[in-house]
Amino acid sequence: MKVIGIDPGLAGTGLGVVSGDGDIPVQYAFGSIGTDKKQPLCRRLDYIYARTLDFLAQEKPDLVVIEDIFTLNKFPRSGVLLGKVAGVLMVAAFRAGASVEEISVREAKKLVSGSGSADKFQVEKSVRNLLNHGQQIRPFHASDALALAISGYYRSFRKK
């Protein structure tokens, strides 16, 4: 079972991959896709889409988990921009032939750290501990993506 978690972001989209054949993932990788804020929005979205599609076509995951986007009343524009990024990510996953699920950030945080309100440092440390990774996972988008991938991985084994 191979699961890819994706943390949508216009400046940086996190990617996390976990795989294994039991109830605990045994292999993992992570990274991010960055865009140049000087570029127009359409070009940045196209870049995220193309890089993600290439990555998914190469990795051939069983499942892609994308963070379910929410909007804070304080920052409505951020939610709209994240929704645009999530949209191109969903299309890339569809075009790559992958099954797609959305998981809320609170659910992923709770699953990996025990608290749905954990901060980025707590999530990163929990992910690192779950994967026995000795060094800090940076950027935080990547550790968030791994948290999503782990959540999707565990969910799939609960369904069996």
C-alpha cells in the first residue's frame, strides 16, 4: 500500500509518501513544490499541477490524501487561494488515476499527535517519532503532508 499526502499551499505544497504491506508504514519520503510569488497565479497553479502530476505518475500511489480546505473568517482570501491549489491537486490525482480522499487537518493532527489542535512543531515531532526519523522534517508543509499520508494509510487498514 502506497499513500501520498499533499498539503496544499501556493508558496509551498508539501508532499509526503508512506508505504508498507502491514498496519505500519515502513518506507517514507517527503518534499515540497515551491512557487515564485512574482509569477502570475495561473502560472503558479500550472507549475504545481504539472509537478504533482509528474510525481504521481512516477510514484503510482494507491491513494492520494489532500488536506480538506477550510477558511478562517479573518483571512477569507487565503481559503480561496488554497481552494484553487487543492482543485489543481485533485485534478492531477484524478489524471494520474489515483483514488483521492480529503482529510481535515484536525483529523490528521489528532491521529498522529493525539490532539486535533496540535501546532506544527507537535505534528512534526509526532510524525518524526512515528516514522523513526532522526532529524527534523522541513519544511513544515512536508511534515503536514506526511501526517496526511499516515492518516490515509491507517484509515485504509481500518476499512479492511
